[in-house]
Amino acid sequence: MRRLSILVLLIAWPAGAAESVDSPVGLALPDDPVLVGLVKEAIANRPELKQVKARIAAERERIPQSKVLPDPALSLGIQNDGFRGIQIGKMETSYVSIMASQTFPWSGKRTLRGDLAGIGARDAELDLRRAQLSVTAEVARAYVDLLLVRDQLRLLGKLESLWAQSESLARFRYEAGESPQSDLLRAQLQRSRLRQKRFALESDERRQLLVLNRLRGHSFEEAIPSERSLADLPDPPVIDLEKALVADEKESPELQKALLVEEQADRSVALANKDRFPDVTVSAGVMPRGGGFETMWQAGVSVNLPIWGSQKQHRAIAEFRSRGEAARDGAEVVRRLLRQRVNERREALGAILATNHLYREGLLVQSEATVASTLAQYQVGRVSFASVLEALAGHLDDQDGYLQSIAAAQKIAIAEQEISLESPGGPAAGGMGKSPMPGAGSTAGGASAAKSSVGSAQGDDTASMTRM
């Protein structure tokens, strides 16, 4: 009876796992209320965002400064005949002078200088937009990692229960003389390894909590309750290439900053052209002489003579034209890299979504069927106890690979929302490598963890943008 009850438990366990292959019907990740709250807190509390907002305010204060006329000049003086004494009121040519002058820049110069200062403010606003996108994506990725490690802990719990049952069965068969002692020792060894893995996963969960609490500006020890499973998340929609390219080129902070550099260079060329024309300085003054002498007055106009234009203004025009050409090339570099990343994310996400479908419709079901078949054969003595354990561990390995694949799909969707220029690397479905879940095999269930890289780019593409 004892042997029969243990076998019933082992046979019943995979049947419950069949529910994991149902198509997800929960809220999409961007609508998850826990994630929405975390993002709001991070946006409100991140010092980096406050720092950029302060810089925007500073840049905006420069705009009115650049449009104001130069400060007027006030001159006080005295003209005296001889050194023997003050002759004001005694000599006709002795007087005090009060002079004022105001310089008026050539028409259009102040407007162009204001435009250049406004470009600085717009550049800071794009930095804020990039910071907001990056903070949102960083929080979302950390939340996905938290859900993943919690799902892995739940899988580990199932595996611990499985090995406890298998140890009982191995002990019973060993005591009955039906199996070697190695079966019992193996079961005990695997249970010890599970405890070791639990320590690592629990540490990883605490680390993810530290990351999220730092991002949202809360105490590091604060818990983040969420019973959500990655398996509940619907797959992200397939990326519409044409729409994504148009939207990303319009919204990409990096591309908009590169275009700003081009606009800045064009405005600088226009201002350098204006600098070939002189500024006008108007001056006026009075010279009281005292002693009954009539007060004198003076008025004048002066201009600067751009006689060094070939070495100064013309050189400045050539400089800014070259900067404009460099800026246009820089914008094209960013545009091409952005298009590449959108295509890479589309291809990677398409492959992962197809694999997720395969997990739900084939792999998990086939893995479960393999477990049931192996258990049935073990009952009649046609396979060894090690085959049973390997089949069950393989089924868990497939479940873990499915979770890894879901996380990879969600992170690619997060990168698309972030308009990231980074290569969409990370775990991919159907990958190669060792499963993070101990005791998982790759034979009976045909299981393998999803660990391969997705579309790694050849080298790091960077765009250099000149700020003037």
C-alpha cells in the first residue's frame, strides 16, 4: 500500500502541471497595477530626473538673457586746463562730462542667439525624455526578473516535493531489496543540492527587491507583494515594422538630439553670416562748464569694422558648415542604428513568440506525456528508477525554459517601448545550456533551458554628436 500511494502521488503531480500550457488571459505587463505603481514612484523619486529637470530650468533662463541688448555704458569724466587747480567755471574749455552709450546688434542677431539658447533647453528636455524612458524600462525589467525568480522558487518547491517522494520510494524499494542503495543516495544528494539552490534563488529575490526599492526610492528592506506569475502574462504583440520605424524615428531622444545638433549648426552659420555686418553704438553726453559758460553736448554713432572678416567671420561660417555636415552624418548613423535595432527586436520577438506557442501547444504537453509513460513503464519494471526521476526533472526543466522564454519576450517588448539602441541580447527560447533548476535532465522530457543569446550585434554601434 505504501508503494502504491507514493506512485499515485508521482502520477498525479504532472497532471496538475498541465494547466501551465493554457494561453495566458491576465493583464498585459504594462497594465500590471503593481508595475504601474512602481513606475510612478520611480518617476517621482529618482534624483536623476530631478537633476535633469533642474538643468532644463537653467537652460530656459538662458533664452531671455541671450535676446537682451548689451548693457549700456555710462562714462564720467573731467577736462581741465592746466595742473594748477580746477578751472571749471573759470576756463571755457574746462568741464565735466557725462556720457552714455548703447550698442545695437545688427538686425536678426539677437533672435538667432535666442534660438541657439532655446536649442540648449530642447536638448535638456530630450535628456529628460530619455531618462524617463530608461527609468520606466529599468523598473519593468527588474519587475520581470523578480517575477521570474519567484516563479523559479515555486518550481523549486515542486521539485523539492518530488524528490522527497522519490526518496521515500527509493527507501521503500531499497529496504525491500528491489533497488540498489545508489537510488536512495542519489535522491538524498539531490535534496541537498535543492537546498543549495534555494539559498541562491532566495538571495536573488532579495537582490531584485533591493534593485526595485532603489529605483523607486524606498527602504531597501520593504517588501513588494505580487502573486503574479510570468505564465499569466499575455505574449507581447508582434512588432509592426513600418509603424515601429515611423514612431521610433519620431520619438527617439537620441535621433532628435542628433537632429538638434544639425539645427544648431545651421543657426550658427546664419549667426556667423550676420556677424559680417557691424553692430551700431549710439552715444550722447553733456558737458557742464559752470561760471556762466553754456553747457556743451555731444552725440555720436560708431560701428565696428570687420576688416579681419576673411580670418574671422568667413572662417566661422566654414567651421559651422562643416559641423552641420558632421551633424547630418551623425543623425544618419543614429537613424540607421535605430532601424537595425527595430528589425532585430522584431525578428527576435517573432522567434520567441513562436517558441512560446510551441511550449504551450507541444513541448510541455509532450514532456508531461513522457513523464506519465515513464512512470507507467516503471510500474511494470520496464525502466529504471533513474529514468523516472530524469523524466520528471526534465518536465520541470521545460517549465523553467518556458518561464525564461516569457521573460525574454517581455524584455524585448520593454526595449521597444524604451526605443533602445542596445542590441536585444538576453535569454531566448529554445536555447542551449544548463538549466538553472537543479536535478533537471535533458533526456526523457527533451528539456533544455532557454539560455541562448538573441541576435547579438556585430560590435557596438555608437553615434558621436557634437554640442556647440
